[in-house]
Amino acid sequence: MAETELRAAAYARYSSDNQREESIEAQLRAIKEYCEKNSIQLVKIYTDEAKSATTDDRPAFLQMIKDSSLGLFNAVIVHKLDRFARNRYDSAFYRRQLKKNGVRLISVLEQLDDSPESIILESVLEGMAEYYSKNLAREVMKGLKENAFQAKFNGGIPPLGYDIVNGEYVINEKEAEAVRLIFELYAQGYGYRQIIDELNLRGYRTKKGNPFSKNSIHEILKNEKYTGKYIFNKGTKKNHRIVKEDVIVIENAIPAIIDEDLFKKVQEKMEERKITRGANSAKRVYLLSGLVYCGLCGSKMVGCLSRGKYVTYRCSRKDRTKQCTNRDINKEKVEAFVIEELNKRILDPKVAPILARLLNEENQKLNREKAEEITFLKKRYKEVEEQMKNIVEAIAQGMFQPIMKEKMNELEAMRNELAYRIKELENKKETSFITPEMILKIFEKDREIINSSKDPHEIKEVLKNYIKKIIVTPDEIKCEFYFWIGDDFRSLLVAASGFEPPTLRV
């Protein structure tokens, strides 16, 4: 394929772990210059910042791979091959996908073709990039481990109760008072909410200056550093790749805030409560979890067993930080209300034909809007091409001005964006016609599950398809469905229309 026929997408990536690498702006500048020099149309730009090339955690890159199947571009241009991937397996995998979609990969700095020599050279370049990436990580880890063996601070935010002076852990006495209080209260049988109340009463705050929450209390109670242990590379819930041999633990390496006996006592009590809590909640499913919101502060409300016998939904902010005054709402009461309204307003057979009609009207409207937008974009595309043609003719007649080049680049970018959008809309499928029978079949199945299923998890999944949100205030419960029908069954009303949602006074 001749280069003059190329429509290219640019991909640039910047990793924060290597400050010497070219910025995204520099990469894009080099790519644009390359395109201009080789008469390549640049139709789309994809960028990822502070992402590692050794993982798939690159949303723009993955979107580019997905878009390569749409025929919007037939080349991807990178500044260097290591911007595409540093791992040879990933590189081969994604290049194969591009090739399958008829898309070439071009590197600005590494001019490679399809010759056997280029294939070998490309393999060498990718191997060097992968070596550089892994060697850099190894060198960084070497420095961190050396700090760890000397029990020096390795970055981040120190735990509550400690400050860092010249790389060493020192006790912050005021914060340490809060840490000791947390351990002592928990060991005496106090729960998270009671501990938070006591901390707030005494004016204590977290390391970041925020009110304490259940999570922050839990993290403190599990932190072995408070016994004087220095721990490095233990990993987190999000990082399960740490192997035991890489963990560094040094006893009595930093000043202890609590003694070992108190820490062990707290861990045993936490384990006991975990087992008891698991036994109590194993049989209980909150059908509306994730759907109930506090009408006072906007936080989600979560399932809660109060005083060992009252099953409710409670504001999560109230539960975490005691910063909300909304009341708890009885679980059975709110779930029964929601299911009754769902059966009455949505799953009634009389709703299906009305819903089918309105959905089809909405689909037809969307299809019309899409066609109108394509027509408008094509008209605009012709206008831009006409402007570009006029500039070319003016230049041919000797009327060149420096501003013409800038205007030409601007028009070319606009034309490429219009072409991309037109292609994107044309590839979008038309919505199909919906019959009342289709909806009835769904309604009957869901109604059967809600009213007869013995599996609460199955009921919960069905409810999520119909309920937008449930808002609880001290005086009432409001249930917002994605759609519902009026009591007279004459008109279907959408939540956005302003129709008052079903309300239960409490």
C-alpha cells in the first residue's frame, strides 16, 4: 500500500516510572512531523499517561486496538516500538490483531520494513526494551530493599502515630495517644462505631486530617508496625504477586507504640468477631444493596444488623464516620414496598404493549437522529473539502501566504475528525423492532423469579434491572424505577419526565 493512501492513528504513552522518557507532547510532535513529511493523514490520537507497558491497564491503547476493526485507519504510528509494548508476547499478540484488521504498525525512529533483516532487528529492539524495563524495576527494588534492611522509610504516608525524621520512624506522641486508645478500646470489647464516637469526642483525626471510619480503624488494628516491626514488600489486597521470600521483616527496628501482648489480644478478638459475623450474615441477603441511598447526605445505605436483632439498611456515612443523622430503615419493610410497586407498576401484563410502543418510538427517534447527524456531517465534510480545494487553487495561482499552511493543517484535521465520526456512526447498528410479546416474555420470567424464587440472589439480580434508586429520608421512602406506568394504565411514564415516584411514608 502506498504511503499516500495511509490513514493513521497515533499512539503515545508516558510512564511516570522513567522521568527520562519523552513526554507525550514530544512523541506526538514527532509523529505529526512524520505524517506531514510522508503525506499520511492523521485521523485519531490515543494517549495513556503514567501506565506501564507491561500490563493491559492502558484504556486508550485497548480502545485503539478495538477501533482498528472499524476501518477508520489502516496504520498505527508510534514514536518508538517500546511505546507500543515492552513485552514481546504482548507486542506479538496485539500486532497480530492489527494485522488481522489490515492495520500496519509504524515506528517514527525505527524504520523497519518486511525484510528478514528488519524482522530480526525488530525482535532485538523489543528484547532490549523489555530488558531495560525489567532491569529498571530490579534496580529500583534493589535500592528499596537496601533501605528496608536499614529500617529506613521507603516513601508513602507513614502510619498514624509516626513521623519521619531523616528517613527514620519517630513517634508522634499526640497521634500515638489515638492509636493506643483504639487498641485498648477494641481489646475491652468496644465496636468500631463506639471507638469512632470516642475518637471524635476527643478531637482525634486520621493522618490526613479526616474523621475516622471503620476502614481506617481496621487498618490501624491490623498494622504490625505498632509493635516495633519493620515490614517491607508485604503487598496489598490489590497485589497478590508478592512472594514470601521478597518480604522483609525486622523485629524491634522502629519505636513501638503498643506491646506485643495487646496486639495479639486484638487480633484474636478480631478473628472471633469475623467468625461470628460470618455466621450471622451467611443466611441473610439484602435484596436492595447498592440501590438504597440516604436522602440527607447522598451516601449509599448498607445492610446492617443492629443490636443483634434489628435488620436494617443504614447510611454508610453514618456507619463509618458518624457524620449523618438519617434513621435506619427496616429491611423487610422497604423490600416488600419495592416489590409490591414493581409488580403493580411495571410487571403487569397491561404495561407490555405500551412499553413496546414507546420503546419503538424512542428507537425510531434515535435512528432518525443518527441519519440526520450523518447527513449534517457529510455536508460539513464537503464544505471543508471545498475550502481546502480553494486554498490549493489560490496557491497554484501564486497567492501563497504563510497563514494558508496553518489554515490547511486546521482544515485537514477537521476533515479527518469528520471522516472518523461519519464512519463511526455508519458502523453503528440500527435498533431492531420490539414486540409486546418479547416484553411479556421477559416480564413473566422476572415476575416468576421475584414472587416465587427461593434464591434471594436470583431475585436481587432481577431487581437491579428495574430499579434506578431508592431514596430514604427520615419521613419517607421513594422508589425510582427506570420506567413505570400510571395507576390508570393509560400512559407509561419515564423517571426523567418529572412524574412523582412511588412513595411510602414512614
